[in-house]
Amino acid sequence: MASLSKPAHRKFLEEVVSQLLGSQRVVNCQKLPPPEPQELPPEAIFESNFDDLIGSFASIFAHRGSAAAVAVLSEAKVTLEGKGCDHDGDRWYDAWLFVPQVVFNSVADRIGELENELRDGFGILVRPYYGVCFDKFIIQPKNKHDPDWRGKAKAWLKGAGVTNQGRVRSDNIAPYEKDGLLFRSKAEINLYDALKSRGITFAPLPVFLRGGDTYRRIEPDFVIFQSGKVIVVELHGLPFHHETPVEAHERTTMFYWEGAHVEPIDASECDTPEKALRVASQIQALIRKLLGNK
């Protein structure tokens, strides 16, 4: 049998491969094109989008004015736990929300109600993901190693660290903590740091009462004292502030009656430490102006 020349041998091999692969032809022995990507199942798409869904969920509760839910969702490390499928083919999940201890403490007295509210509300967002269902939302404190917890507990029993700061409104909790003080936003913490760096005498989230027929009990964001002047600073534009300007004025009327100056500030002006420092400088300039009008 005569041997084939190299070009004829190559052509013979290409014809054999082409016959084996059916309609798929091989040209110049090039690699076959990759297969078309398969569509992901709904649960895989859902799991990849879960963090964005939690962000949308927090926005819904902010619109409702539910500060407790917003605090939990924004501060939580959320873990999905798959529980398998039922006889209908629905895939069930639990969501574990691990939050800082201060946030857990703030919602502990209504935790069952809040967990049910989160579970029921999340059903709205998972409707596009056919067959995805939630059984539970579980709020837990983050584990924090503290070898001195017994000493701190005993100190608390003696009255150390007891304060009513940041606790006036149960529907508007203060979930952030710094230097043993409570705050309702990162903007408040930025302004707190800025004021503290300027040597200004001030109180964050203090409780004020006015008795009698015109009883008031309020908690302004900051009260500043300097050279006989009292300046009340209120941050506006935060997700948990849902009052109108008229409502805000009525709430702080008791300060106007006593001759204090109430200064509203947009929270966006304190959303970074650098911007908060500029606001602190503006507040100092305001104090100098008020003192010049004495």
C-alpha cells in the first residue's frame, strides 16, 4: 500500500474527525468553540444578589421610619443558611443577622416582633426568585471576647456607667457607640469627634425635660455651652429623621423659650470627618457672632 503524502494525510485526518463530530467541522485543526453558558438556577442568582437585596430592604424600612430595623440591617453581618427543598421543590432559607452588642441590646425587648417583621417583609423582595422562601430571620449579638465581663457587670450593679443618654425614644434607637456614648448615625459620631477636638463644652444626645402643663421630654442631637451661650445643634436629612420643619420647630420650642439658639445642620455636611471639622469651625464662628451681639 502506497503511503500518503503529508498534505493528503492531513486532509484524510480532517475528514475522519469531521465525520466523527457530525456537523461540527474542524478547520486547520483549531480548537472547538466553548459551549453556550447555561442559565443559573433562581437560587444561585438569589444568593449572588443577596447583599443588594438587604440594602433595598434597609431602604424600605428607612422609608417607613423603622429605625430599629434599619439599625439591625445596616450593622449586621448577614449569613444565609440553606435548609433544603420541600416536596413542592421550594428552597428554604434562614437568615442570621449578627449585630454589635449595643444594637442587640436596643432591640432585645421586641426582638421576636422585629424578626417576624423582617421575615414577612423580605418576602416582597424575593418574589422574582421563583421557589425561594424564608423561614426565619434570626438576630444575634456578635461574639466578642471580653475576659473582664464579670468585673464590668459588677460595676454596673454599683451604678457605674448608668446613663439615660441616647435612650429617650424606643422607636428611634441609638445603635452606634463610641467612648461609652450612644449615637444614631455616623454623621453624629463625626461631629462628636470634631467638636471634641476643638475644646468645646458640649453634650451629645442629652435628655431634657420641661414640667408643668407644657410637659416636654426631648433629646437634641447636641447641646453646646460656651461663654454663657447655649446652642442646640440638630442634624437633619438622616434616614431616621422623618419630621417636617414645623414638627422639628415644635419639638425644640422649649429651647427657644429659654433663649437658646437652635442651629439646624444638614447631615450630609458631616458624612466625613473632614466635612465635620468644617462644620465645627462654622459653629465656633457662630458662637463668636452670638457673643458679639451681647
